[in-house]
Amino acid sequence: MKKKTFYIIRHGQTDLNLRGIVQGRGVNSPLNENGLKQASAFYEAYKDIPFDKVYTSTLLRTHQTVDKFIQLGIPTEQLIGLDEISWGVYEGKEQDETIMSGFAKVVESWRSNDLDLAIELGESPNQVVQRQKEAFEYMLQKEEEDTVLVCMHGRALRILMCHLTDVSVNLMDDFPHTNTSLYVLEYEDGKYKIIDYYNTKHLEGL
């Protein structure tokens, strides 16, 4: 299979990001004014990259982030494999002390390699890995797509970076992210390699 290049970004800011409300897979919030500015800044920086395809999650915040690319006429597709992790009963709630302490315990357990643990009614990292692998296998089959833009979500992005680059998923928090931060990966000979790590240059003027 020939080489493919994936530009993978997190969506722009939403009001719920700003207010510290848990979003996850089940909360479909739009970008706020700042998020739209971040999306525009990303577009201005990368509009000349000849993307063959744009992939998003099924959630509005990812579509809005790459909308200017879609308006160029670049083919686009939504994949549920790119959705954020489900935070279960925490979704839509403000991160008060109880939720913060619950989060901390779960993240600590994940760090200790308990990757089948999920928040009640939510998803475990291993479940997310499974649907992400299916999504990326699907993308790899599209031989006519050499350069691909992928817009997804923060926690999901951290999990993805691990298993694509053969890092243990329990180290997910070692991969930083912020709204519209970019990772560029090359895929060749069955291996992914990060060629641009957590690039936020396009955000410097905001």
C-alpha cells in the first residue's frame, strides 16, 4: 500500500469546553465564537494542502471546524469511529468536585492499565480503540486518498495517537491537545509515524 498522510486535528472550542461541562460522545454542542476563529485560523494555515478527503466524527463541532475545507468541494465523510469517548453519566454535567474526583480516579486507573474501565454507561478506552481501528482500516482502503484531513475529539485523539504509533494506551495523557491542535502522521509499510507533533502555530495570532 502506498504512503498516506493524515492531518488529525481536534475540533474548535465550544461554550461547554469554556464552562468546563463534560461533552463526550452524547453531547452535540456547536462551536462558540472563539472556536469559529480557531477553525478559520487553521483553514488559513492549511488551505493550500491538497486534501483528497475530509473525515469527521458524527458530531457538529467537528463538521463546523473543517467546514471551510468542505466548502471547497473536498469530499467528506462522517465516521462514528472518530466520535469522542462516551463519558456516560457525566455527560452534560458541570465538572464539580465530585465529578472531578471521579474523573481523576478513572484517569488514574487508565494510567495503571485498567483500560476496560468505563464511567457508568460510558465507554472504556479499549472500546474506543476498537471503533477507531475500524475507522482507520476503512480509510486505509481508500487508495485514491493520499492526503487526508481528520477532525475529531480530545480524549479520543489521545487514545488514537497511542495505538497508531505503538505506544501503550495507558500513556494517553502524554499526548497534549488543545482546540484545533494538529498532529500529522505518515502511514507507510504498515506503520504510522508522527511527522508533526502538537502543532498550534496557527493559533498564535488569536
